[in-house]
Amino acid sequence: MFEELLEKLRGDTYITLETTPGHLPTLNNIIEKIDSLKLHKKVDAFTTTDNPLAKLKYNAILAAIKLQQRYKKPVIATMSMRDRNKIALQSDLLGANDFDVRAILALTGDPAKISDQPNTKGCFEGDSTLLLDIIRFFNAGIDYAGKEFSIKPKRIYPFAVSNAYAKNPTTLLKKFKKKIEHGALGIITQPVFDIENAKRLLLLFDEAKSPFEGERAKAQLIFGFFPITKLKTAQFLASHVPGINVPRVWIDELYKAHKEGEKKEYEVGFALSKELFTELKDLHPKIHIMTANKFELADAILS
């Protein structure tokens, strides 16, 4: 299952879909949506998020187990450094390994101070590269302290994330290099909204992995894709989310459409998003779709 996913990532069209488990004791609401739209037949894998924005949600690894068993497709489970020390990280990896959840997205995580849980403190024993290192040791049959496992864990497939834009491209180049060096097989960008930006990212990524050999030289860039159908969403991303660049033309077009009503606003935003998705697929068909669980929108983009 995971070897096939890796082969697709390195050589074929590779499409993954983000799922965000809810503030619920069940994942059935997400499963019912996926079933009704048959989305499992339209993507190569799912991802599960890990308490994004430090808000309490259903566990990402347990969600991955449930989705994987349901659809017989690989699921990439996010693990945030915010909530776990080295013991908890390794303990979760061991348990996940037994349930065959072996694709892991290493994330530093949003700050605990923005949590919806009172007086929450972040752990942050390291950034996401610490988890990448731990995975590398597990794949060698030892824990982070160097103690050998009596039963070697099944291979774990590590992924990482990066910004999609920086005023100084050298910043992105350094981050790409760092995560490739620590073993990331694929690096997912924050949402890309401009095909020229996408082309620059590819050039930077190729430069970043050029000094490496072996597995590291095969690392792949995955474009984050987030369809926008509302002016307020575009403006929020442009103004408040670092590492993302929403082109002025998107905001201008959505502004004009917004004045004509909600239906027109959706139509214009969807058209811009669909055109970008097509361009990204033509340029580099390795895309991670994020819709904040608006699965009908994902279905429309993929149709």
C-alpha cells in the first residue's frame, strides 16, 4: 500500500485529500461524506490533521486507522510537536505501526497560546525535524536513545510541510534542504495560488535536493491547493497567514463578484480555483487538496 503510494509520488499523478477530524467522539460524519461522493475513488490517499490551530479534535492517528481500514487506501497521519515529548512521539509511532499507519506528516504545530483549552502549554521538545530524525532511527530498528527494538518496526514514510511563499527565496531553500536532509520523502507546501509561484517553488526544490544522493535525491514537492470561493477567505489568507501569497487579481475578481451576490462570488472563486488546479496538474501533478472538510468542493474540483 505505502510502496505503491511512494511510487505514485515519484512517478505519476499523486492527489491527496485532507480530512480534519471534528470536535466529536466519532469520525462517521466524515466517512459518510466521503462515501456519498465516492471521494475515495478519486484520490490516492487521505491525510488526517492533528488538532489544527491548537483546537481540540478527534485523534489524528485513530482517524487514520479508521479511514485506512474503511477504504483500504493509505492515510498520512499528522503528528504535531506541540503536544508530545520524545516519549509520547515514539509511543504513538509504535502503536500506529502495529495498526499499519506508517505514513506520518511531521508538523511543528500552531502555538498552544491560541488553543481553545484554558491554560494550555505547548511541549515543543523540538521542531518537526526531531520527529523526522526519530522516524529515521525507527526505520533503522532503534529508538531515539539508540536502544534496539527486539521486533523491528515496519517502514515508516515521513512527510513534512513548508511555506509556499517568502519574500526572500533563500529562506524557503534552506527549509527545503533541512527537511530533505532529515529524511522527508515529500514536502507539502501551504496553498499555492499563482502558477508562477509554483514554478519558482519547483526550481527552488530542485536546487535544494541537488546536493543529495540516494533516497534524499528522490524527495518530491507536493503543491498545497486550497480552493477559494469567498472574498473574506481570500482577504484573510492574504492578510493573516504568513507563507501564502494570494494574487491581487483573485481579490479584485472576488470583490467585484461579491457585490453581485453570493452565487456569483462562488462561481468566480470556483472558476479561478479550478483553472489553477488544472494548471498545477499540467505543471507538476502532485497536489494535496485542502478544503476544511468542504468535500463537495473537493469533488467539484476533481470532477
